[in-house]
Amino acid sequence: MARRCELTGKGPMSGNNVSHAKNRTRRRFLPNLNDVSLMSEALGRTFKLKISAAALRSVDHRGGFDAFLAKAKDEELSANALKIKKDIAKAQAAA
């Protein structure tokens, strides 16, 4: 499984380890990914996603999982999150 946030698309970055003698070696900066269960009020069920800690704070800031997905860009979302977003939009349109 890719080390990529399912909601924000945040993935590994590359850079350098720099020693005291200024020797540079390549390294990877990995995102802080967590397995979380997020509840959708519109669908009335939970979804297990692998998201970054920053994305989890953004979900809380925007007012919940449904509100976050409503504002999220489709290019940043994973295929699983995009399917959830469409299901939520369908449920909200029917209600």
C-alpha cells in the first residue's frame, strides 16, 4: 500500500541528511499516517481510512467528515474516498 494520505494526497518527500561536516546523503520524509475510522452522518456508518495527522485536524476544523469531503478536490482524494464522497452527495440530495 502506498504511503499516501487518502484525503489530502500528501505523500513522501525527498531531501538530504546533512552531517556536521556538511556531507549530504539522500533521505525520505514520510507523512505521519494513521489508520482511523471516520463517521459519516449522512450515511450513518464509519469508514476506515489511512490519513495524515494534518488531515485529521482539517476534518475536525471543517466540521466533520461529510463537510471535509464536500469541500475536497477530487484530484487529491483516493479512489476509495472519492466513492465515499459520491455516496454522501447522493444521500444528501435524496434527504
